[in-house]
Amino acid sequence: MSFRAGGGPEGAQGSGVYSRVHQGDEMEHSKSNTASSPTQRYHQPSFSSTVPSSRKNTYTGSGAPSTRPPIRAKVSKCPNEALALKNLLAVSSRDFKASTKYVKVNENYIFNAVATDDLDAGLIGPSRIHRTWAQLSLYQDVLVELFDPLAIDEDVYLDSMDIEQFVFDYRGVNLKGTVTNIELMQYKGLLKDKDIVSAHHAPEGRAGGKMRDFGILTTHTQICFSRASDSQIQLVGSKKNRAASKIIQPDFKFEDLGIGGLDEEFKKLGIQHVKGILLFGPPGTGKTLMARQIGKMLNAVEPIIVNGPEILNKYVGQSEENIRKLFGPAEKEYKEKGEDSQLHIVIFDELDAICKQRGSKNDGTGVGDSVVNQLLSKIDGVDQLNNILLIGMTNRKDLIDEALIRPGRLEVQIEVGLPDEAGRLQILKIHTSKMRENNLLDTRVNFGELAKLTRNFSGAEIAGLVKSASSYAFNRHIKVGSGTGIKADLDSLEITMEDFLEALNEVKAAFGTSEEELSQCVQNGIIFYDPSVSKLLEDGKLYTEQVRNSEHFPIVSVLLHGDQGSGKTALAATLAIESGFPFCKLVSPEGMVGYSENGKINALNKVFADSYKSPTSVIVVDDIERLLEYVSIGPRFSNAILQNLLVLLRKHPPKNHRLLVLATTNQKHILDEMGFSSVFDAQIFVPQIRSWNGVDLVLEGTDLFPNKQDRKGVISALQDDQTRSARDAGGMFGAEDMGIKTKLDLAGNTNSLKIGIKKLLMLIETARQDPNTAERFTNLMMDYY
């Protein structure tokens, strides 16, 4: 029930002083006056109270100084019962004027006062409850002085007060209550211009940014009673429920929590009341950190944190019992307080360990299914709780039982992905804040550039980068020799931009570019032995830009086909590296040696799933027919892998994610027979070297013959040898039997020359080892025309 405080004049004329001590201080009413009787620590209308000096938020005389010095008085009994029931401290009219309204005793305790002729000079008459609360004894010497609350500030009036904890017949006192929340109004000269400030959410001991350990009850003060959990009293006729506490604390910053790059994810928490939140995403992105810090931004009890595997137990039924214990405190408080109970948070790390799809395990025990059932019943069962927030974290959302992520359970699902450039900048500043405070960071360190260089780095990897850079800085100040020690110039320790760049060579993003693997595919660079090579790269870059910019085709797949050794892998790797996409991955048969059929399928699924975590990605699938396990003897291939690749190449990435797939094959006709080649959006033919001019360009690019004349001489000798070989063949079989092709060769064409760029580079390196390089190269080339 609620009522308006009365018993005093309107507006600025307060009806009593309310003194704020601490959340949880008590109020008592005597049997003879339950509406306006004296209190022990907090007081009702027309009552006054102050704060004992031993309490945390003691009022220490911050009020206006009185115009007269304090007087020394002795404590006596209250002269009459009427004054006691009105919560008035009797003072002598010989010591104080009749207009006296408030006095302060012993510099700490504020009272509503009345001057009376019933007391002699030098005496004060507190009631029994006054003496108990202010720790006064009869005939004790005290200091009494005038007190003017309005001289401190106008903002001293109470707007509302919440009281709970009622019991009957407590040591002869009819009722006892606890003040749980107060709100002050900021007095702008008129009460109608009030601006409510909640002292419950203000810093400890402050309201509206000013120290307040007291307040004045007025006719505008609303007092709302609520039933405590252990109280037997039943409140009837309540017209206004107690104001619900805010879920999210005001004025918090993510940086203060040590979290960066998760602003949007955090904002999703306050949309509506939910039972559960699922945080999923790649490792190291801050899911656990985010969940652990939620308690700092929510007005809730201390979160219960549990790792998923800790729930499981070898004894029958014990795993389910562990689940019930987690919800025990919330269940108990909800039964006692109902909707007034506090929010309880249960955090599950590695949720997929205990909440896998029911029926997916074949262990015969069914423990996993029972644990899931128990968790579902606690979250959204018959006796569902409305004061619980379950936060689950996982790297494998696909493994979690679908019933757990439907609305009413873990209904808010937040993907905590890899941070973007702005998020990486925040994380870098968080992890280097101590360095900056202690002047250990070089002013030339460019965080903006580092944020660009750390594409697809997770938060954990950025933290590792900062640690690695610090270690490089320490190494400069460590003596290396017979005895390891620290140099004398340790005071000049400073982490520089060069340290971060060195660390970037050591710390690699798990979901970044496979630079090492792709670089191995183009060790010799790209040699433009034919105009078709330039056109091929231009076409490939066109598809790259399409993936980068097009909103209508989020996935583009390109098949590079040609004879073995024609440079398809090198061209695909070059396109992937030059794309600048954050995620570049090479999938090759060499990386899946020893994998079973299911192992290869899982590996392919993981690569494509990882690519979806980056906004733009490129995957190079090399020697696709070998991935399909095709052999000409039989013939045989893996239909399961084929079907898996067909699905992956047709599957669209998630919204706002784009993917480029570059595949290579030596046997396109086999893919045609399988119906596989038609799944690609584009096909590019990579030719072999078919002219001596192309061979000459490769020789020039590899610098096998530094002297141009030597190179031209070798090419001329090879052409002459090819011509002689053709004429000898013509003399043996007859010119008319050689056919049109040989006649064209004799006329100057070199269509009989056919060698892949990869094979030619191999022959060049072999000839380079021989002292007679020209002769060795000529002999090696004779097998290819």
C-alpha cells in the first residue's frame, strides 16, 4: 500500500527530517500511532532522525553553521507523551526560541524539535525510541545546536521512499520496516519543476551529485510499502507497486569493463526481458569476458559461473542435481518475493559440452539428454522462474539442441564475431592503457595503422600481439652472455612501433590469411609468357571486385582448368593474395593426407564455416579432382565429398558476408562427366607454353642466361633441332603422311611445342646446376617438342 506523507505545510515547509544512513536501516512504529510514530533510524512524517557516526554514511555537520554556538545540555525523559508520539525532541524554551524546528545533537543526530516550558534550561527530552536510536542515556552530557537544512541546498526534499521488512510484535514494537530506496526531488524554486534523482542509483552516500544523509518529508513525499520475503504480514489495497529497479546501471562504459569492439552486441541485451542469451562465435572474440562482466552493468546478485563439463558426474542423477543446484537460490527468492526478487544470472561456459542435440550420443547412458531436459524444465517449465537470466557461450552453435534456442529460452542469440577495424582500435587501446599511463609507449605508435594490419585478429590475438611487442622491448634491455642480467638502462624501456611490427610476424590470426601456404604457391612469381596470362589476371580481378562490391551475388565461384603444370595454382594464389580479403584459405589434397572421407567433409565444412565469420573471404580449392579421390582405374571417386562440395558452392553466406571460391583442376572432362563443372559461375582456361617466344620470355624472367645473345642462341638452336626432327620424320614416313599439322610446323609454326610453366621452371633450375648450362637446357627441352 502507499500513501502521501502529511502532517506539515505544503511546498518548502517540510513536515519532518528524514535522515539517510544506508540501504537496510530500519524504521519502527509504536503501537499507539502506526501512521506517524517515532522511528529508530528512519522516520515517518513529522519525525526526525540522523546518522550515528559509526555508520558508513555518517552526517558530519555539513549543514549550515548556526548563528549561535552549541550549548551543552543533559538528557532527561520526554516531559509528556504527546511530544513522544509526534516524534518531537523537547528542548527548553529558555535555551531555544519557539520558532526552532530542527536541532542537531552531538554533531551527528538531526531531530525535529519543539521548545517547551516543561523543561528547565540545559535539558533536552528525547523519547525512549529517540534515546535508543541516538545511543543516548539519561543524564548524559550532549552538545545541541540549531540546524537549517535549507541553508545547505534547496535539494533536500524527498519525493518517495520504499519500505519493506514488516514483522509483528517485535520486542513490544508493533511494526518494523527497512527503507530500501529513496528518491530526492531537485527543487528548482517550485515543486512542479522537480527532477527526480534516485539515491539508490547515485554513488554511495550521494544524490544528484551532492552529499545527502538526510531529507525532508513533505506532503508530496510518497511512501510505498512492500512485503519482505520473511514477513507474515499481508498488504491489502496497494495502489502503486514499488518502483522496479533498473536492469542496466547508468553511466557505465564498455572500456571500463575491459571490453572493446562489442558495443552493438551489448546494446541488444536491453531490448526486452528475456530468459536467456546465447553468445556464439569463434574462439578468442570475448564471449567469456562479455558474460563475466555483465554483472557489472546489471543490478543483479553475484553471477554463478560454471564451465559446462563441471556439471557432468559419474553417478546416476547427480548431473541433473547439479543443474537444480544452480537454480536453487533464484528459486528460493522467487517463492519468497515473487516479482520483487532480484535478478539471478547463471553463466554457462562451453555450453555445447552438456547441451548437445538429444539423441546424438550413442553412449547408452542418456545422461546428456537428461541434462538438457532438466535445464529446459528450469528455464521454461511448469514452475518457470521469472528472475533468472541464463547466459550460454559456445564456439559450436550447430551442436546445441534446437529446443534450447527457441523463444522463451536462449532466445537472444548474439554472434560475437571478429572485431572490425574500429573494434580492433578499441581493444588495442584497452590493452595498452597501462603502458600509456606509465609512459612506456612510444608516441609514434600508430594504433590506426595497427588496427588495419590486424585484419581478422580476435581480441585474444590482439592481446597476444601486445604481449609479444612488450617482450621485444624487454629483450633490448637484457644482457646476453655468460650471465643473463638486466641492463642499467631499464628506465628507458619503451615499446615502439617497430616492436609491434616484429610481433605481427610472430602472432598470426587463426581466421586470417594463409600467407605462408599461398606464398609457397608463387615462389617464382608470375611470368607473363603469353598475353593470355595478363588477360587471365584481369578477368580474375574482375570477379574479385564483383565479390567485394556486388550486393546481389554474395558468392562467386571460378574454375581454373588446364593441363598439369600450367600454373593454375600460382595464378589462383596470386588472385587470393592481391584481393586483400581478410580471410584467405588454401584447401589442398596435401593438407588432407590420411583423412578419411568423413574427415575431409568435416575439414571442408569447417573452412567454409570459418570464412563466414569474415565480411569478405576467398577460398582456393586446389586439385579438386584429387580431393574427390578420383582415379582413372576403376574409375572411382567419392560421391559424398562431391555432394558436399556441390552444397557448399551453392550455399549463400550469411547476410553481409561475401565469398570468392577459386578452384583448379587438370581434368575438366572428368568434372563434366560428374556434373560438377556446371556449378561454377565462371571457367578460365590456363594454357601451356606453345611458342619459343614464350620460352624466351621465361628464360629472360629467370635470368638463366644473363647474356641476351646466349639466350637467343639457345632458342635458335632449339628451333633448328625441332625443324630437323620434323624433316627427318617427313623423310621416314613421307611428306604426304605427316598431315597438315607437320607441314604447318615446317612452315614456321611451333604448335608441336607443349610444356607447362611449372615444368619449364624445373628444367631451368636443373640446367642452372650444370656448368654447361646451354647444352644441358637444350638436351632437357628435346623431350617437349
